[in-house]
Amino acid sequence: MLFNKKSFLVLVLIVLNYSVVYGQIQNEKTENAHISGNCEMCKNRIEKAIFKENTSSGIWNVDTKIATIKYDSIQTSLDTILKKVAEAGHDNQKYQANKTTYEDLPMCCQYRVPEKDSIHKNPFKYDSFSSDSTKVLETVSVRKKLEATKINSKDAQLTYTLSKRELQKAACCNLAESFDTNSSIDVSYADAVTGSKQIKMLGLDQKYIQINLDGFPEVRGINTTQGINYIPGRFINSIDISKGSTSVINGYESITGIISVNPLDYKNKNETNLNVYYNNNSRAEANFTSVQKIDSLWSNAFMSHASGRFQKQDRNNDSFIDNPLSKQLNIMNIIKYDGTSKNGIFSKTGFQATIDEKEGGQKQYFSIPRNNAFYGLTQNNKHFQIWNKTAYNFKNKPYKSIGFMNKYYSTNTDNLYGNRAYTGKENYFLSQIVFQNIFKNTNHSYKIGSSFMFNDFKENFENTEYNRTENNYSLFGEYEFLNDKFNAIIGSRVDFHNLAGTQFLPKVMLKYKLFRETTLRASFGKGFRTANVLAENQKYFISNRKLTIKNNNGKIYGLKPEIATNYGTSITHCLEIFGKETSFNFDFYRTEFKNQIIPDLDYSSQEIVITNQDKKTFANSFQAEWIAKWFRGFEMRLAYKYYDVKATYNGKLQQAPFQPKHRSFLNLSYQTNKIEQQRNWNFDFTLQYFSKQRIPDTSKNPIPFQRKAFSDSYFLANAQISRNFSKKIRAYLGFENIGGYTQSYPIIDAKNPFGNYFDSSLVYAPIQGTNVYAGIDLSL
């Protein structure tokens, strides 16, 4: 345990005592003042200028631009305070900032440009659906330049927002490739044949992250591994990454945190864009998006994506093509009605259709007709979904609303791995209602709601059927206390699941401002999930390991649900060094499991055993991050991560395979000043270090097919240069895996793929050398 209950209570008493003693103001007078600004950085700067210990303090609202200022009427005056605010660079109702001070502000803070209006007018507009989507709207503004990544200072949980600027730092062809320049999400390699990527959070696999699209659960069920490739990067407006416990409204599947994807949406103007991309691995794609205002209340966002890989390449000469041939077609459309200010009604309806086909294996397999004497792989996936969320905001009561959300999706998958066939069909329906209101004033608010989920699975693996139907009814409630120093969210939900039984899931999130520039957060929460062991372990089908699911008297493949408890803390400190803003963040999270389900690759190199763990398993994650902006246009992000992830493998408590204990991350970005017609250059460089990783035991294989117990450590570097030629034309050139580091012999016994020792799943590093890509963005 990080601390015991007694020490925790002592800490709470100290903090509460500090909040009472610190900042008392005598002869108090309260006044409101209009102060210009744009974002959370502005808020911090304005409130810092207002603040003087025991004399004055203030809260500035990002949306209304109004500051509520409390001050000692004998020691100071509103005039004096507003003069200090102007000296910090912010115009107000009495004073104007001088030109030099104003121009030294970060670009996202330069409010005098007309198009830098906040998009958010009603902070409760989306609140009935997802706390995550609400938070994006509270803090993100659409501007010519955005902060690439920032910590949302309003959130009780530790939440990072990735803007379009961050997504443009790399190729970002789909969601799986959107995190190469972000330190909070780890990108890993699934296997040596499909070429797909997976992500991790807090040292745990992607399956423990709840991934939402437009506020709805998205990458789950049969799509647990493949679905992250079905959200094209050009469909994304921003991404929120929330670590640890999150709101009970989000559901029961969130264990390590939530990734909330916010698709393109109409903001201030019509936009039509075309993107074309190509790399030296013969991958090509085209994206067309159009966001248009229909009338004063209606708008529409249409998104389309086509991509493919059409050439067979085998650069490591192991007889297998490095990436499968592929084709993907993807269409999404979202229509929005915003009558919040007219009649209190807000509604969004969307649909998405995806067809994804892959064909890989040995080069000799690709003759016409296909030569089945050689190893071949085919994956054919079809995914369709439709959703709606509608809210009614009560007239003259923006804090009171009721919301409804409904989603249906259907997934079909048909796969062949050599001689092993896996097919699956899934139908999913979710319906949820949430009501929100306040107690007495907006410092005390609550949300209550209920949801129903239906999930039907029909799977077949090697001619054995695995069918099940899941139903879940839930009741949930959440209370939030909020003032200028302390924020607490306390909630719980009860889920009545037909296969997992009744589950009680408490959630607590706390945020406290220790000092003006120092924020402490803590969280605790429980979650559970019903594992989709076939879909989640498809990468191990590309081997000749026998699959054994050991019955544990459960109702899902004979297994019990996984139950996890996550708790952690973080501290964020912002300060100025030589007049430039910089920040530090330290966070620690621990996840403890009951009945965790893991694929035991150590049991035998010819077999994979999947069962519930009967002993405690855990994951400890620590991250330290430093963000600095030394001069205009330049940003540095430096991070170190430590992971201690253990479970029982082959009867021993061991470090999880393919998980480095130590990772380091450096990202450098620089934007030149924009000149006439918005022309400028952008330079981005990312360097990562991966320490050694444990490799599952292969000691019983013949010597040529054995692997070391631990991998080598290695560095991975990526870079991109982009040029804005005008407001309408942007071109970029990128390099992934500079230096070309690759894992030697990633496939065991590649020349005999139907033999006993063939295995492509023991992958810990890139299997391809340097990837060079280029693309162009056009605004039409």
C-alpha cells in the first residue's frame, strides 16, 4: 500500500486545516470584472495576477470572461487589481495590456484575433452523456493554433487533452497510431504477421482501457483488438486521456482509465478537407471530410476514409510479407441539432460503416489461385453502428438537464490463420438515461441514472462454438462538490449482470489546490469486465500453440468475470523559469485484480493456457513528466515511466511478458511564426527508450528455436517536418524508426509454419526498418 488509513486521515486533516488558515481576507468586498482571455493557461495567469495572500483572490470563468474578485477593501482596490491583470497581458474593463506583453503570450492565449472565440456556451450541454465529452467542451477552444497537449485543470481526475495540433505531429492514420508522440499511452506491436499495433495504459493491455467514441463505448467485444484501427485519424477532432478512476456514468468496463475520442464537429465555420498519404511500406490512404452548417440550428459532419496496401514486401527475408495486403473503406456521418438557447434541446445522431480486409502470410501463398501449401492469413471484418444522444436543458436552469443516449452496433469477423479458422458475430445495444441537478447552489451537484445493455455473441474457433448472451441493468448516482480549491466526485453504481452477477462499483475522485500553482489529485474505483478471450488473443492464433481454456466454473467460456480495483494519486505543479511557463506532473497508480484472465505463454511453448488467476495480480505504474516552453513556438516534453506488472505464469509470480520496467520519452516540437497567408514550418522529434522485456519461456524448444529470457533494450526515434504553404495547403514528410532498429528473427521456425514450433507472437520491438511517409492536406 502507498499509505495506510491513519496516515491518509492525518494528511486530509492537514490539508483541510491549511485551506482554512490560508488565504483569509479581512474587510472582504466582492466584485465582478470582465477580463479577456481564451483558455486554461489564461485562467491560471489571470488568477495568479489577482491573487495576493490575505488580500485578494479571484475566479475567472473561461466561457463568460467574467472574474469574481474578492479583496480587502482597505488594503487594495479593484482598480489596482485590474491594473496588475493588464500588466500580465490581459485586457479588461479598465486597462489594456501593452502590445509587447500581449505578443509574448502563447499563441493560444492571444485573444485579440477575432476567430479565437470559445466554442462552449453551455457547460451542461453534453453533461448527461459523458463526463469526458463535457470536459472537452469546457476547456477546448477552436483557434488557428492550439496547445498540442494539456492537462485539464478543471478535472478531478488526471486528464490529458490531445488537440488537432498533437495529432498532426505524426502520421496518425488511425487511433492506434495517434499516441506515438504522447507519454501517457504506450504503443506496442501485436505480432510479426499482421503488422497491427496495440496500446497500453498504466502498464496493462488495451482491453483494460475503456475507449469511447462521441461518449459511447466503442472498442470492445469482438472488436477489442481490431476496433482501434477503425477510427481514422482524420475523423478525430480531439482525444481525452483520463487515468485511473472515472465517472460512474461511463460504465463498468473502465479499469485503467478512459480514452475519449471526439469526432469532427461543426464549430464556427464550414470546412471541407482532403488528405492523401503514402509510405515506403506501400500503404496509401485518402480521407475526405466535410463539416457544414445547414441552418441556425442544424449542422452535419461527413467523413470518409479509404486505405490499402497493395505490394508484397519481405525486407527481413523470412519468407513472410512484413505487412498484409489490405483494403479498408470507412464512412461516418454525424448530424447535430443545437437548440439549447432556443428550446433547451440538443441532439446528435451518427452512423458509421466499416469494411476491412487483410491478407498476409508467406510470399508463395499469393499465387493465383492461392497456394494452400504455404501459410496464409485472411481477416475480413464488417462493422456498422448507429447512435443518438439527446438532452433537454431546463429553461433558465443551465445546471439542470436530462439526457438520453442509445447505441446499436453489429460486427462480423471471418478469419483464417493457416489451418485455423475463427469467426464471430456480435450484436450490441445500449440505452441510458441521466438526470442532473444541483443542491441549493452550483457548488453541489448530482447526477442519477440508469442503463440497459444487451450483447449477443456467436463465435466459432476450430469448429467449436462459443455462444453467449449478456444482459446488464444498472443504477448509478454521483455527487460533486466544487469550489475554487477543492473538488470531490463521489459515486457508485450497481450492475445486475446475468453472467457476472451483481456488482457494486464505488468511485471517488478528489482534487485539491495545495498552492496557487500546485494541484493534488487522488482517485479510487472498481470495475469489472467479461473477457472476450478468443477475440483478445487472436495474435496467438498465428502459431501452432494449442489453445486451452481451463474451466473455472464461470459462465463466460467457463471463466469468471475479471474484477479490478484501481487507486492512485498525482501532483501537478506549474511555475515560471526565466519568465517562461513550465510544469511538472508526477502520478502513481496501482491496479489490483481478482480473477484476472491472462494468456499463460510460459506453460508450454506449444500451448497457450487461459484461465482465471487464483492469486492476487497487480500493476504499479509511476510517471514523472516535465513540460517546458523555453521560447515562442518551442515545446519540450520529457517523461520517465516505471512499471511493476506481475501475475502468475506457469505457477510462478513473474513480471508480465513484453512489458519493459523502464521507459523514457522525449518530444521536441517547434513552430515558426506564421507570416502572410498563414505560412510556417513545423518540426517534431520523438525519442523513446525501452528497457529489457521478459520473453516467455522457450527453453524446451530445440536450440535454434529458443529465445533469450529477456530482450535487449533499445531506442526508437521518429521525426516529422510539415509546411503550411497557405491556409489551404499543408504538406508533411515523416520518418518512423530512424536508425532502423528491428527485432532479429521475430518469427520462430518461419520456414516451417505448419510445424510444432512455429510462433509469430513473441514480438517486443519493431520488425520493420525505417518507414518514410509523406502526405498533403487540402482545404477545399
